[in-house]
Amino acid sequence: MRKKVAIVTGAGRGIGKEVALAFARKKYQVIVAEIDSGLGNQTVDEISEMGEGALFVKTDVSKVNEVEAMVARVHEEFKRIDVLVNNAGISEFCDVFELDEMQWDKVIDTNLKSVFFASRAVARVMKKTGGSIVNMASTRAVMSEPGGEAYGASKGGILAVTHSLAASLGTYGITVNAVLPGWIETGDYGELKEHHHKQHLSGRVGKPADVARACLFLASRENDFITGAQLVVDGGMTRKMIYE
Ligand SMILES: NC(=O)c1ccc[n+]([C@@H]2O[C@H](COP(=O)([O-])OP(=O)(O)OC[C@H]3O[C@@H](n4cnc5c(N)ncnc54)[C@H](O)[C@@H]3O)[C@@H](O)[C@H]2O)c1
């Protein structure tokens, strides 16, 4: 029996790295599809030190040819793909009157276009066996601060492409779900102040491991009745009513 294979995009640091480590702990062969070679190889080294299997494939997810080449290489080498976590993303914010076409396209191509083309590429492989796709959206898909037009549009688009792909791929036993993280601290957690934690119903800011567990849950074959879903992982922040 070959090991199950999980591709995690943007797994060089932050949430993606934690997701990659979580799948490695569950004995998946992990593919680190990352634009930054230094970061990507570091994740692979950490997984190797755990005694598990990982492969770095340098990929710019905003380029369809690179995404398709990465998936083709994984299929060629491992003969199966069980999970895709579309995590790579850039959070760029810009004054509404300053945002130019190039910035808009960069955010949409990296965060949204990548999700469709990577999902379709793996679905061509998963079609025979079934599989799970998890897309990293954001609570900013459904709420905003000023200057979030491009990022918010990319994340809202992810929610739409998630249920659309769930409809198209269900017949092949492929589930497609979205995770909506709120504030997930990827820097120095110890630097956070009490008021940062207290603004969450859960009483704390989120950690990458909170999101990684959600991805494992949605990717589990046991949970194949869940598809087209949106799982909010935000410590209750989007449910908090604010009167000042
Ligand atoms: N951290 C949060 O609070 C938060 C909240 C909501 C949603 N998210 C989403 O979660 C995902 C990960 O966020 P994070 O905070 O860990 O980000 P991060 O910036 O710490 O890490 C992103 C990773 O993606 C890689 N990457 C960037 N562009 C890429 C490209 N074109 N191709 C391949 N890899 C690329 C980076 O090199 C990096 O390793 C993103 O999609 C982000 O929008 C994060």
C-alpha cells in the first residue's frame, strides 16, 4: 500500500507549514508546493527529522503552468493524490483610491485563480479514487476593514468556487470545503496583549494548529458527508455583537 499523499500550497511558513506538519504526523507523504525555496526546503527538513516523507516542489500558484506541472510531477512520482490544501495566499491591503490593476490581478491570481486550477488538476487524478480539497478562505470573505477590496474579493470568490467545485466533483467522491480563519497569529504569540485575546469569544487569539486540525477534519474520508461547507475558525469573532 502506497502512503496517502497530501499537497499543501504555501507550506513554507505560517498556517501552511503547520498544516503540512499535521498531515506528516498522520503519516501522509506531504508535498510542499511553495514559491520560496528556502522556506519550502526548511519545512521538508523538519518533516524528514520527524521520520516522515516530504517533497518540496517549487511552485508559484498564480501561474497555471507551474501548478499543473507540480501536480503532474506528484502524480508521476507517487501515483496518487488524496488531499489538496489550497493554502497559499497573500494578504495585501490598499487604499480604495490607490489600488491599481496590477495589484488587483496579483491578489486575485495568487489567492483565487490558483484554487480553481490546482483543484481541477488534482481532481483529474482523484477522479478514480475520490479525495478531499480544502480551500483557505478567510473571515474577510464575509466582513471587512477599509482597503480590503482585492483580498476580500479573492476570499469571497474562494467560497463560491468551493461550493461550485463541490457540485461538479461530488460524483467522483471528491469533497471540497472551505476553512475561514479569523485572527491566526503566525508571528510571536507571546507578544500579544491581553486585549487582543479578550476580543475573542474563546478568550484567545488563534494559532496555526487550530487551522491545521480543521483541515485534518475536513480531509478525513470519514467525514465525506461534509462537502461545500464553510468552517469558520475564528474564536467566535464573527459571531460577536459589538455595541460601543
Ligand atoms: N494568518 C491569518 O490570520 C489568516 C487569517 C485568514 C486567512 N488566512 C489565510 O491563510 C493562508 C496562510 O496565511 P499565513 O498567515 O500563514 O500566510 P504567510 O504569509 O505566513 O504564509 C504564506 C505562505 O505562502 C507562500 N506563498 C505566497 N505566494 C505564493 C505563491 N504565489 N505560490 C506559492 N506559495 C506562495 C509564502 O511564501 C508563504 O510561505 C492564506 O491564504 C491567508 O490568506 C490567514
